[in-house]
Amino acid sequence: MSLLFSRCNSIVTVKKNKRHMAEVNASPLKHFVTAKKKINGIFEQLGAYIQESATFLEDTYRNAELDPVTTELDSWIDKFCLDADVFVLVANSESTLMQTEKHFFHKVSERLSRPNIFILNNRWDASASEPEYMEEVRRQHMERCTSFLVDELGVVDRSQAGDRIFFVSAKEVLNARIQKAQGMPEGGGALAEGFQVRMFEFQNFERRFEECISQSAVKTKFEQHTVRAKQIAEAVRLIMDSLHMAAREQQVYCEEMREERQDRLKFIDKQLELLAQDYKLRIKQVTEEVERQVSTAMAEEIRRLSVLVDDYQMDFHPSPVVLKVYKSELHRHIEEGLGRNMSDRCSTAITNSLQTMQQDMIDGLKPLLPVSVRSQIDMLVPRQCFSLNYDLNCDKLCADFQEDIEFHFSLGWTMLVNRFLGPKNSRRALMGYNDQVQRPIPLTPANPSMPPLPQGSLTQEEFMVSMVTGLASLTSRTSMGILVVGGVVWKAVGWRLIALSFGLYGLLYVYERLTWTTKAKERAFKRQFVEHASEKLQLVISYTGSNCSHQVQQELSGTFAHLCQQVDVTRENLEQEIAAMNKKIEVLDSLQSKAKLLRNKAGWLDSELNMFTHQYLQPSR
């Protein structure tokens, strides 16, 4: 928005020129007062403009979003805008000039080039009481004041000093003016002899004062200030123009950087979504493969469990205390051995597969991270040495194992039934199947999801158990059966064969009884333990495979989560940078508007100063 006002209207110009000529012809003092009033108005606007510009530049300098801008506009106000026209030093003629007064005018002389200074030695009426010393005192005051103006300040020549030093009585002049205003003679206000001389001295001061203002003050004082004001306005205009251009360039740069970061953020979001889907599928495939490998390896180790149990070496004794310790150590040996064998079979391949997957994740997500973070990704993403924990818990798994290391003859009735029917059915047969087991006939299956057991197999098994049970019951109820059977066999084969059979039977019994040593008991214990442990371990194959696959899944998911966390940090940094860029662009836009406004205002002030120069400082035509 332009602040320059057009003044090309001829009617307004003619009127102003006429008014200007009328003011000049009226009185030099009135001309000076008018010029002073005009230039004071311009200087007030210039001062406010400079103060506004200084505040604006200071705020710009302190703004953390922008580059620093240095300025010295604060000092220009004190340096160039001192608007005093004439300085009048009213001194007491009964004393000499004070050092405080001299120091003040020295400061004024430093700030202003050749200021207009008048010295009034007041209360000169007091010297009339001592007429014999009046001239001597006047001469001393004149010498001191002349030395101060000429030698110390250097504001006038020695020939001009007499026109700047006066000896007056302000009180007499005031009384005389009051008397004259009341229509009475001026002499009524005299305080001492020599009133007319002092009155004439004061009137001479007024005349010199008016001449100084009208003839020299306007041009000397206002011309210098006007030139400096134009220089200030031009300097500020250049500063604002350069600030406007710099802010525009910085705004364009910030907009480009913001667009680049927005594109980068969109790319990261899209790529992260695609990688998350891909790695989720690959993690699922790896965990399924781990579960399959662990289940297969564990099944093979269960089949080789007897070898592991045979490797266990510890003193065996059938006493309950020793057996308890023996079983506890055997559990520990089995768990360590199975864990070691499983580790040899699976851990290396699984660990290599896991590390390969982790490296693929790092390589896939590394392009989404800043360059400074990519070299530190190994430190930012913890990768501990991974080891599978199979967690078999053999002590709890085989806690219900009950060994049977009592002597059992291989051709005894119990062992024969056991061999014929199996351990479970033989126990039921010997204990009396019909009395101990009642098989209910359910109306509906207990578990609809399970298929019904085949009826034929149950019937055959029940038939065999019933037959042996009946035979055992028959022989247990009467000894007559034994005699009958013995008689039949006696008649069929003869007594020699029967005696030989009983002899061989007895020898076999004695042999087995003698060979039933602690070692044999240990072998029986280990065999029973292998059968029991194999059955129990078969039940936890699926659980162990799932547990190991879950460990691998947790490790891979943790690695991906740490990588995603680093990507999230990058996203947050980008979002913060975009927000900072938006804020900076807003500040720069406001800065451009303000700088443009102040630049136009400097042009308007320059036009006002040119108008003042043309009206008051250039000679009238």
C-alpha cells in the first residue's frame, strides 16, 4: 500500500505559496516559528517512524525463526533528532559559571555542530550598589563568558562574542512590562539606579535573539537536520527494501524445504505400510518352519531316548532314598541331553534364519531413516545373541513315573498273561474284570466331535480277557482241576517228559532269580523310564514346537518394533520441521508486509522533507 500523497493540484499549490509568502513578509520570528512547527511535526513523525523501525528490526533480530539482523537505529534518535534551536544560559552575575552548567553545554556542543548559545548575566541590578566595582566585575564576567564560548566551546568568534553576552535584570524587565501593561510608566519597575541601561541591554538581547532565530537558525539548524533526516529516511528505506527481499528469498527457500519434507513423510508412510505387510507374512512363514523343524527333531530325539538314558551313569540302589536322588538326576540328565541334542539339530539353522530375517528388516527400513542415523542403526536396534529355550521340564513331566523292579519270573502266570494281553488288560484280568469294570452304555456320545470307537475290537478284547479270567477263576476255586489236567497230561506224554519239563522250568526260574542283580534292576528301571518318558514327551511335541516358534516370533517382532520406533522418531522430526517451516513462513510473510509498509513510509517522509526544504530552506522566488 503506497503512502505517497500527490500534491499536483495547482490550486492548493498557489494557496500554499501565497500563505508561505505572507508568513515570510509578516515577521522573521513568525517565519522561524512556523518553520520550527513544521519541521517539528516532520521530526516527530520521523522519530516515531525510526522508533517503529527499530522495534520492528529488534523483534526481527530476536526472532529465533529468522536470521539475525543488526541495526543502529536506536542511537540515531539521540544523535540526530535533538530539536533545540537556541540555548540561553541564565547565569547569576553575583557568581561565576558553574561546572555543571559548563559540562552540560560541552555535551550539547558534542551532539550539535556550533549550537546557538546566549549567556544572560542576571541580577545585574545588584551591582548598582557598588558602582566603583561595576565595570571591573562586568569586565571579569565578559572575559570568562567569552573564553567559555570561544575557547572552550568554539561556537562563535571572539568578535561575535559581544553579541552573545548580556547583563540584565529579569525581575526589573518583568516589573516594567507589568507596569506598561497596566498603563503606567516602565520606570516604576526599577529596582536600582541604572534601570534604563539594563532595560536597553535586555531589549538588545531580544533583538539579537530574534535576528539569530530568523536569519541563521532556520537555515543553519533546520537544513542540517533536514539533510540528516533525509539520509536517515533513505537508509531506513534501503534497510527495509533489503529486508523485504531477504525475507522473500528465505520464504521461497522455506516453502521448497517444506514441500521436500512433506514428500519425504508421504514416502515413509507408504513404504512403512508395505514393509509391515511383507514382514508380517515372512515372520509367519519363518515361525511355521521353526515349529516344523523343532517338532521333527524332537520326535527323532524321543525315538533315540534309550541311548540318552543308557549314557546316564550313576550308582543305582533299590532303596527309596537312593531311587529318589537317582530319578532326580536322571531327569536333569535327560533335560540337558535333549536340550543339547535339540540345539545341535535346530538352533544353528534357526539362528541363521532369524539373523538373515533381521538383516533383511534392517536393509528394508534403513532407507527410511536419515543418513546420520543409518550408520548407527546397529547401536540403536539391540540385537542380543539369540538362543532357543526348549523348556522340557522333565522333572514335572515324569513326576508320576512309578518303577517296578521286583523280580518277576518270565514264565510265571502273571508274566504270561501280561505278554498275552498287555500290561493294562492283564492287570484288569488278574484283578477280576467282571467285578472291577462296569462298562456303561451311553445314550449319546460324551464328545460329539470324537468318532465312536470300533465295536469289533472292543468285543474281541473283552472276549480274551473274559476267557483268561474264567480260566484263572477256575484254577483258583478248586485244586481238582489241577489233578484232572495232570492226569490227562500224564496219560498223554508220560512221566519222564513231565519231570523233564518241570526240571527245565525250575532251572530257568533259578537262573532268572540268580541273575536278578542290581544291574538287572537298573536296566529294568531304565527300560520302564524310557517307555514312560517317551509316552509323556510325545504329548508335548506340539507344545515345544509352538513355544520355540513363539520365541522366534517375539525376537523378530521386537526387532521390527525397534526399527519402526526409529522410523517413528524420524517421522516426528519431519512433522516438527514441517510445523516449524509453516510457522517460519507465516513470520516471513508478516515480515515482508511490515517491511514493505515501512519502506513506503520512508518514501513518504522523504517527500515531506523535500516539501519542507522547498518551502522554508530554498530562497523565495
